[in-house]
Amino acid sequence: MKQVVDVFGAHGLRIFPEHARAPRDGWAGKWDLLRHLGKPRYSAQPLRDAIEELIPKNTLLGDALHPVAIPAVNLTQGSPQVFKTRHKRAWERDSKFRVTDVALATAAAPTFFELAELDGNRYADGGLFANAPDQIVLHEAEHYFGVDPGMVRILSIGTTTRSYSVAHSAGRDFGIADWMDETRLFSVMISAQQQFVGQIMQHRLSDRYLRLDREPSHEQAEELGLDVATEGARVTLTSLADKATTDILNTKLRPFLEHIPHLKIKRD
């Protein structure tokens, strides 16, 4: 994971260059919205480059050492899709997909990146329906591996999620520009999903569910964003992560780090 952090820290401003971000000023923001009505804001190639620095480009999902479930939205079929390792012997399709292509499919956030394509189907970001994929994890363990929920521990790692609310003074007549201003629509979706899923997981698993996250202060939140990769944002994110981890490293977190997984992938 240290390598993942280092690589994305180095590639961050290539993936999300500062000059391409939406301006915050009123008229400049509206003009920028018009410019991007017919095209995504960022190229997916720098993201592909970062992924391939971590994982050789021809690595297949079937090469995974442990069971994996990765959500995306199949826009060709009009349905959610979870890319999976071979939990069942009859499953052969997903294991033949390249990991890089699957990663681009689950990360193809609307307005940010172009749609990803695998095997003739086009995909958008899995966060549209499973930004907090904790329920998928529990379902896979219960339904496909026959694991009793009492044997499950879930460590859910967040991204400095904060509750998102709108000031009363903002009014009620929100149009396209209002919802897209500073990624307001995505912030609402992410916050609502994660809070709802977290409550359900807490009810089902009690202390066997741990959400590792840290809400930024108002000042810190000002320099963070879905597509902000500045040095200031990087330092803020890593500092929040360090604080969230060290506070519970030898208490709540230890049982999760010591947990030994027993699920096995089917092999030929």
C-alpha cells in the first residue's frame, strides 16, 4: 500500500492537472461548464499509466491471490456489474480481463473520464451505485462462500468523507450549473451512500465492522476535492490518514490486522 500511495502521489497532477480543473468563479465556472458539455474533463491515459506502474499491463484479474469484487456500471447492458475473481468454478469471463481495464472501468467517473470499454461493453464508475462497497463484500462472503456473518470482519477505508449539506440561503431552484458547482452532486451521492451503508454494516456486524476515516476541518476541506491533487491536498490527506490510523492502531484496529482470511479462489 505504501507503493500505491507513492505512485499516485507522483502521478496525481498528471491525472488531475490544475489547469483543467473547473474554476470556482461564477461566470468562469458557467463558461467552463459549456466547454465541457460534450467531452470529459480529463484524459484517462495518465490514470492508466499510474495503474500500469503498479501492476504489469498484461496482469489478469484471475492472477489475484485473494478473492476480489470490483463494482462498475455496465452502461451497455444498463445494469450494475461487479467484476469478480473466480469464486465459483463456472465463472471464467471476468478472470480473463486485464486488471488495468477493470480498474479504469470502476474509476470512469462521469464528467471526469471517458467511458471504459471491456469486451464490447462500456462502463462508468462503480461509485454510482456502490461508492461504499461494504455490502457487496458481505454479500459475496455469505452468498458465494457460505460464510456465517459472525465469522466476518470488515475494515472499511474511507477517503475523508464528510457529511454534505446545503445552506438554506442557497435556495431550492438548483439547475445543472448549481448541481455541478464544485462537484456538489457527487459529494451528495458519496456522503449519503457511505453514511447509509455504514449504518447497515454497523447494525449487522457490530464491533466486527470498522470504518477507518477522518472528517477534515472546514479549512482542510477547502483544499480537498475529488479532482484536487496538489501538494497541499496530498499532505492534508496523508496527515489525516496517519492520525486516523495511529489513534486506534493498538486498540480497535489490531484485531482486523491480525485477521487471517480463509476464502479461496477456484483454480484450474
